[in-house]
Amino acid sequence: MGCGSERYTVSLSAHYGDGHEELKVTARFWAVPWRTQGWKVLLAIFFIAFVIWKRRNFRRAWYALRTGKPPPKDYQ
């Protein structure tokens, strides 16, 4: 998977009941080391928040680039 993540396998074998029935379960999962990779998630969250915050300015700038005129005051 890359990015320093590792795949782990967990197995459980248990006996229960009077008849000593056996339960076996296996699960596989990916673990991402948050201390070394967490900055990427934080960077993505901050970038998305910045784009949402500045969305109006981006639209106004795109209007100016597209038409060559300043956007009207009520342009959103």
C-alpha cells in the first residue's frame, strides 16, 4: 500500500461452552503510523479548509481572468 503502512493479521482461537466448541477468527487490516504520516492528513485538512474559506475569492479571480473585467459587487 505504500506510505509506510503495514498489513497485519490477527487470529483468535477460543474454546467455549460445555462441549468445548472452538471459535476461530482471522482478521487482516492496514495500520498507518500516524506519528510519521499524520502531517499529510493535517496538510490535506488545512488545504481543504483554506479552499472552502477562500472559495469566493477564487470565483471572483476566475471571473476576472475569464472576462478580463473586474467582477460585479454582487458576484459570488
